[in-house]
Amino acid sequence: MTDQPSIIDTVIVVISEQSDQPVTADTTLDSIGLDSLDMVSIMIALEEELHLSFPLEYDPSVMSTVQDVADHILARLNQAAP
């Protein structure tokens, strides 16, 4: 299973590729100008990068920071674990 540090690192790298501003775990998605279409592209890229066997969905009501995105992935991985 993928561990949390590598998940957050991967999320930061993938989101950084969509933004021309510095990205950290505490960066808010709004502050770097990402809209819902950007986030759909990012979620697809994260599925591919992390080799996930389930789709990720962007939920703006619970994902406002980069860390929130990583936490969502980790929660989905824990749900999928046998």
C-alpha cells in the first residue's frame, strides 16, 4: 500500500504541474487558481500516478487544501484495503 508521505509528495508534484505558484501541503486550491475542471484533470493524473484501481472524485466541500486531497486519497486507499 502507498504510504502517506509519498501520497502527499505525489499530490504536490501533480498539482504543481497545473500551477505556476509554489505548492505545499497547506496551499489552498483556490489560492493557486485551480477550478473544478483543473481538479478533474488532477484527479485523473493522480489515479494514474498512484496506480489506483478506483476512481477519485473531486469534492470541493471537503477538499480545500492540497493536504485535503492527499487525505482523501489515503482514506480511499484504507477503504479499499482488504
